[in-house]
Amino acid sequence: MDDKKSAIEQYVRRRYAEEPFLTHILHIVRPPNKADSERECVSFVEVNAASIATNRIGIFSFRPSESFPYYFQVAEVTPREFEKIQNDRALLPEDWDLDRAEFFQRS
């Protein structure tokens, strides 16, 4: 298993352990971008039943750390907001393709 895939799986396990109301996490598999290769960014959509709906999708960016060695972005949404995203993909950044997402459901 490669380092990035392992880091993603560890991140998902940790998030489910920390957040009891997360229903699922999507890892957005984005095409490689040569201009961004030194600062590769991993993107997640976290569906959290305890989140407060804001009627806008906020994306939070984080720097690499010991617990996750990549730049990453997270869009935390309610289940209802996630339904809206599924029907209107324009609510997410253009390169966040849900059809290519890796789906992690709470086990």
C-alpha cells in the first residue's frame, strides 16, 4: 500500500473515532496537476449529522502535520447539504468530481 493511500485510510479511521455523528467521508480523487505537484492536496467531503447547515459549502484548508503529511481540504456538510451537492455538483470546486470519489462509510 502506498504512503498516501495509507495516510488517507488512517485519517478516515481517526475522523470516525473522533466524530460520532460522521455518516460518511468521501476522498475526492483529483487528477494530478503538474503545477501543484510539490504541494499535492488531498480533498475530503465529510458528511456530519451534527453539523449546522449554513446554506453554503465551506472548504477548510490544512497544512501537512505529523498526523497527516499532506496539504488537505475538507468540506464538512450536513446530510441534507450532501443531497444538494449530489444534485448540483457546481456547489463544490470544479475539480472535485464525486463520480471519482472514494467512499468511506462508518463501519
